[in-house]
Amino acid sequence: MKHTNVTFPYTTKIRRSFDETVVKIESPNYTAEPIIINKSFNAVSVINLLNILGWGIDAATGAITKPEFKFYQIDFQPKETTAPNQK
């Protein structure tokens, strides 16, 4: 998913899945390290153990996982500009 022309603070939803999610931030004037969003087990999904259909749906949609944290902070650093060679 790609979001363009955003202002900060910015909120977006992260799709649930079994794989880790990598968030890359690009700006013409700033740099930022990519953020890896790890997933953990969603304990609420245990309720569906009594319902095989519900457990299957949770497993197929990734609802048995959740992001490790609710909020992530991105630290931006100004890009270094190179001055033209002066003679």
C-alpha cells in the first residue's frame, strides 16, 4: 500500500497477516529508517476455539495476530545537502 502527500501526525491501518510488515518512509528532504512491525498472538481469538468456522476465518484473515504496538514513532533526519564545488 502506498500513501502519498501526507502530513504528520499520520494514521493508517496495518493489514493483519502472519508476515512482518515493513513500513518505508520516503521524503525529498528527510530520511527515516524503515519500521518493522512484528505481530503477536491475539489472545481474543482463543474465544473462537469453540467454533471451528470462526477459528478458520480468523486464521485465514490473520485476525489471530495483532501488531506488537498500537503506535510507532518515526524519527526523521534532514538529508545532508552537498554544496556545489567552489573554486
